[in-house]
Amino acid sequence: MVIVFALGLSVAASSQKVVVGAHGRVGGHFYYRPYTSVVIGAYAPFYYHPFWYGYYGYPAYNNYYYRPTKLDLEIADIKNDYAEKIWSARQDKTLSGKERRQEVRELKHERDRAIINAERNYYKQ
């Protein structure tokens, strides 16, 4: 009932007739008529969890924390090192823009190769 009332009200408001003279003037003054738009939406809780306890999830799973492996730590170190090198390469104003982009590309390829080598060495052991 509320939706039908709101829809009727918005249609009635948008169908008001305004007498506008030539060049958008009314009585010697410019007239601005705002556009009316109707938006209909609904809230549907698709992911309803009856026992949801906020951001941290279910209480039974709060006691278990993820402990990173040596490989995860090594990859994070490699990414941090190369992020610093890439940042310094981008900030190096002694090189031209083309040379800077080339150096950044090379550093990214080196980073990817270092990560692949770390994974190989981890799984070989």
C-alpha cells in the first residue's frame, strides 16, 4: 500500500504542467524545473545467518587462527623488498619515463621469478 501511494505521489508530482514561455522564461524570469526520478528498491538479505555473531564469525571458529607457513613469510618478504625497489625506480628522476617504465617492468619480472624459485625450493625439500 505504501509503495502504491509513493508511486502515485511521484507520478502526480511529475505530471504538473508548467507554463513556460519562449526560451525557458516565465514572466520575464528564467525558470528551472528539476527532473523527477522514481527509484524503487527492496532489501533482501540473501546471506541471512541465524547465528551470526558479527564481523569475526561464529564463536566456535574464533579460537583458531591462521599461522603463516615459511613459504608465506618468504613470499611476503620478497614482495616487500621488490615493492621498495619498484617505488625507488619510479621516483628516480635521473632516468627518462621510458627507462623508468622498463626498469619497473624488469623488477616485476625479477620479483615473479624470485617467488617461483622460492616456491620450487620450498616444495623440493
